[in-house]
Amino acid sequence: MDLNGKVILVVGGAAGIGGATVALCAARGATVVAADLDEAQGRQTAAQAGASFIQVDVTDEASVQALARQVEQEHGRVDVLIQTAGILLGAYTPIEELSAETFEKVWRVNVTGTFLCLKYTTPLLKRSSKAVVLLFSSPAANLPSSSYAYGASKGGVQAFGIAAAQKLGEAGIRVNLIAPGGIDTGMKRSVIAEDARRRGTDYDKAIASSNLGAPEGVAKVLAWLASDDADYVRGLVATR
Ligand SMILES: NC(=O)c1ccc[n+]([C@@H]2O[C@H](COP(=O)([O-])OP(=O)(O)OC[C@H]3O[C@@H](n4cnc5c(N)ncnc54)[C@H](O)[C@@H]3O)[C@@H](O)[C@H]2O)c1
């Protein structure tokens, strides 16, 4: 599909699913801005893709505001916001041992971060004739998660995205939620490592038997959803 002429902001674009999405959207002709907390990895990913990079901490309102301001100065609008930034902490931690600090940290990145990114890019999305927002839920929103904190946060993002789809839909902005299956990224590998550690099993064997999908596979779905070809898609999209 053709993404020529589109300005695409990928938050969480340094690595994992976001990193693969930066590369694919740029290869398909979009002007891509990658934003992430991890400046070193983000700059490398963006440079390889021919994208630009802006550092952001999605938990910091002033930082997200500054990101939106810089994108406005450089591009004037956003056609597609892809918000992949997220963390998973507390995998397999019993509830009696899970700290409120960990719970709130996960919530702050995954839910408040998603809210802040959408809040400050909405004025720029409203300048696009075919604006699209892609937010990250997870099967963990509807099925038991390894982490109380992560499962709760993805339920939060899902409810937030459903509200946004209806409200921003009235302004012509198409909002979709994405729920990938197990994808081979740093986040997923750290959960598998934690599971192997607590069971005393072999990490490499656990990875091999996990049948993880490639981040590039999800990136293909995201690039299609960002394109005009997907203009009839509404709601939650599950991927491998
Ligand atoms: N990998 C999977 O199997 C899987 C499954 C379902 C859902 N997801 C969701 O997909 C999205 C991408 O996950 P991934 O697997 O690519 O993870 P990842 O850890 O590989 O990448 C996440 C990116 O978010 C960035 N980030 C973290 N905190 C940030 C902050 N405060 N501000 C800005 N950037 C920040 C990281 O630096 C990193 O580049 C997440 O929302 C995740 O919950 C992943």
C-alpha cells in the first residue's frame, strides 16, 4: 500500500513493533517521525529508515507537549499517530508482593502516556483530511495476563480507545486498537526470561517453543491500517 504524502508519528518507535513500523512506513513513502524515551536506539532506528527522531517521555506531560510542538513546526500536521510505547513490569509477581509503585508506573506509561499522546496530537490530526490513530491494546486486556499491572493497563487503553473511536470519529479521525499476539521483542523476551527463571527451565528452549511472531508482521498490519485502503476498518484488530 502507498503511504506517500502521509506524516506518520510513531511513538515508541525506537525498537520492537514501533521500530519495525518506522522502517516499513518510511519504505512505503511516508514522512516518518520516530519518538521514544531511548534516544540512542531511536536515533539509530530513525537514521536507518530515513526518518527523523524526537526524544519523548510519554509519562511527562511537558515532554509530550514539546513533541507535538516540534512536529507541528516541522510538518504542520499529523496524518497518522501510532502509539506503541509501553512497558510490562511485575510479570508473575504475586499480588501480595506487587508494589503500588510498580502498578502505577505501568499505568502511567501505558494508559496516561497513551492519553497524553492523543491529547496533544489531536489538534494536528484535525488538520489531516484522513487522520488515523492506532493505539496498543493486547490480548492481556481480555485474557489473564502474566502481570496484574499490565493486564489492568491494557484494559484501560482498550476502554480509552473505544471512547476515542466514537468521540474522534465524529471529527473524521479513524481510531483503531491493535492487539498483537506474542511478538519477538525485548518486552516479550523479558517475560519469557522471568517465567523460565521462576520455573528453573531453559530460556533458549522457552523462546524456541514460544512460536513468537516477527515485529515486521505487525508492522505490515499497521502500515495497511494507516493507509487509505483501510478506511472502512473500525475498532479492535487482533494480529498474530
Ligand atoms: N510484544 C508482544 O508480544 C506484545 C503483545 C501485545 C501487545 N504489545 C504491545 O505492543 C506495544 C509495543 O511493544 P513491544 O513488544 O514492541 O515493546 P518494546 O519494549 O520492544 O518497545 C517499546 C518501546 O517503548 C519505549 N518506551 C517505554 N517507555 C517509554 C516512555 N516512558 N516514553 C517513550 N517511550 C517509551 C521503549 O523505549 C521501546 O522502544 C506495547 O504497547 C505492548 O504493550 C506487545
